[in-house]
Amino acid sequence: MAKVIMVQGTTSNAGKSLIVAALCRIFKQDGRKAAPFKSQNMALNSYITADGAEMGRAQVMQAEAAGIQPDVRMNPVLLKPTSDCGSQVIVGGKVRGTMAARDYYPYKKQLIPDILTAYNSLAAEYDVIVIEGAGSPAEINLRENDIVNMGLAELVDAPVLLVGDVDRGGVFASLYGTVALLEPQEQQRIKGLVINKFRGDVDILRPGLDMMEQRLHIPFVGVVPYLHVDIDDEDSLSERLCAKRQAALLDIAVIRLPRISNFTDFAPLERIPGVSVRYVARPDELHRPDLIVLPGSKNTMDDLKWMRQNGLEAAVKQYAAASGPVFGICGGYQMMGLTLSDPQGVEAGGCMVGIGLLPVHTVFCADKTTAQVHGTIREVDGICSGLSGTAFDGYEIHMGETTYAEGAKPLLRIVRGDQTVLDGAQCGNCYGTYVHGIFDREAVGKALIAALMQHKGISTEDVQAFDTEAYKQQQYDLLADAVRNALDMDMIYRILNREV
């Protein structure tokens, strides 16, 4: 069986996901076969594995860092919020149902067999399992049915590293308070403390580190600097959604929907020199971009109502009427159609008129389409004609079926398993597809940017080829090198080997 180490945090967004990814990469560099594990993840960014199972993007990123294929066993329970108090519950990669928080809380202990089956199966195949907790173990109101922090650590007998975020301030109080709120046996599981996101001279922290070790009798195993690595983020806490992008040759505006999902779709475009990707939540932020993107959404109808109420829908329609290009993905594609119908109450129920940019109709249904796909972009009209004939890879995650109205022209020809089908639609300079990850392949992103630059009258000679995979591997190595230098890896290995 694999050796195990667990990373918990004093808060959400303390940096657990990146620390786990870094450790996975370090263990890989050191010749060990490592795998990530998170028993329960709550996120709107998800991924479809080769066998059609759905899992959180954070564990996909960590698997990439470990140099292994993403496997749904690495994230056996995924919660995708559908409202402020309810989530779609995905177990073993398949939808189990939608539950209100008050119903899921007592139910989740029934998922322990699924979690342990997934964990034990991974542990039988790998040398090291690096577990990520969720939120904070000091959420004492959730202790009774905990399946993701100390409850899981006890189930699999995992030693714990506790990570605090110094960038938020109060890191010593958060570390001390977290430990103080734990039961004595839980405190004993914490074998090392980590301060994350530090800017400055570590020696300035030294008196505080010494005092904390004296009071808690738990050693610090490192102070990790604030890292500027370009690695896919887990959810809407991502700093990239709030970042103020500097002026560039091309300006792409992504509508920041309240329940935006899979915004990792646009990371490849952000990495192309000369391209700015902004996330826009109000009409006055829109300005006059070179492309508007409507991203995926976990609740398409409610997010369209939000756009309608705050004026963004009108702004997008005005932009499109002036021949501005608009690209919709998944929920964004559905919004761009003529109508949305939800007879089974999958989302909000009822029917509503769409934005009307594409001649399609969408009906939501209980069955969820989850599949990896590949294919070719068909002949494209308008500004984005340069995409014609480009091959792509991606994946589908949607609960709607979209049909064509008169005059519709499909955008893609996709291969889904042993089926070849048409997907998406185009009309003038408006385009939509169900395929997430459509821009991941270098040729697609390059063709899109070249088409936009050509329309703007900018030379396309400077559009650089971008090897996404090589770039990712470089970023994982940079992450691992920085964390290896910051942590006492000898101590980490002692913890892993149960020597402390």
C-alpha cells in the first residue's frame, strides 16, 4: 500500500491545491509514483476523463503535475453548486442527484464506502498518495460527518501538514486557532506547519515561528513564497477573475457569470503574447473588445436572467448588432439561442427567450452528456473564418439538447466514442459550441487570434505558436523547484515514513 501525507489549510484558498501539486511533482522528480486525492471537492470547474467520468479540475492539474492520467478515483465526490444552498452531487464521476445543503450534510456519511474504495484502489497502485483537504478542519459545526479533513485523515491514518495563508494577514492566529479548535487526537495528526504566499525576508518571521513551535509543539516545515506560476485554478476564488489586465493588441472580454464554470477554457488564450483576457461583470466594464465570450454556467437560465437584469445582455446584443464577434461555450452557447426550455425542472424550470444570436433551441433534460471528443471545425463564416478546417480536442459536460432552427449552420463535426455528430452553430459573427477545451490545442487558439488580428488590421506574422503541454510542464517544474527550496523535504520524507 502507498504511503500517505495530507495537506489541510486554515482557510479556503490557503494554497492547498498548489502545495499538493508541488509535492506530487517533487515525488515524481524523486522517482516515486505519486497520485493526488481529494475525497470531496466543491467546484464548478470540472473535467471529463477518457471513460466519460466527471471530476474536479484541481485533481486533474495535480495528476498532470504527477505525470499521470487523471482518474476519477482521485476525486470520488464532486459537488457542483446550482444555487446558494444546493449542489449537484457527483459520485464516482456520475450524477447521484441534486441536494440542498441541509439534506446533503447528513447524507454524506453514506459516501464513505465510495471514498474508501477509490482511495484503497489508488493506494494499491501508487507509491505515495498526497491528499488535499477542503476549507478548514476547524469548521467545528461540520466535524460530526466530516469526510474530507480530519475525518478522512483518521479513516486512512494520514499525517497532516497544516497550511496558513500569510497574504491575508493573521496567519499565526489562524494556525494557532485552527489547532486549538481540534480534538487532542486530531492535533496529534498535525506533523508540520507551513506558511504560504509570503512576500519578503523570512528572517522577519523567525520570532513568530519560534513562538508558535513553543506553544503548539508542532514544527514549521517551511515558508513558501508568493508564487507567480501559471497553473489552472480550482474555482471562482481564482485571482484571474479579478485581475486587471493591461492593454494589449487584442482585448477579449469573458462575461463573468455568477455561476461561471470551466473558465479554464480561456487559459490558453491568456498565454498568447499580445492577448488580454478580461472577466466582465457589468456593462460599463465591457468597453469595445475584439471578442466577447459567453462561458459555461452551472445554471444557464438564472445566469441569463442575471445578464438581462444588469444590462449585460443588451450590451452584448448591441455589440453583436454592430458585427462584433461573440463566442459561446456550453451554457453560453445555450444562452445565445432563441429559446431555453426546462420542462423537468433541471435548472429553474419553465421556458425563457434566449439572447437570439443563434438560430437554435435548447431543452434541458435529466440525462447528462459527459464525453471526451475530438473533431474538426467546419467551414466558418465571418470574422472567425480562419478557424475553418482546424482540428480540436475537448470534452462535453451538459444537461441540455440543442436543436437547429431554420437557417442554422453547424460549427463543428465531432467524434464522440463511435459516433460522429454535428455540434454548435454559427450565424454571421456569432458562434457557439458545447465543447469545453476547444482552445486547448495550439492550432485552434492561434487560428482564432490570427483571425481577430487580421480583422483588426494587425499583422498576423507576430502570432506565436504556443506549445500548451510544454508550457504546463515548465510551470509544474517551476512550482516544484520553488516549493522544494522552501520546505524541509527531509522532514517531509520523515513524516511520510512515519518517523515523527
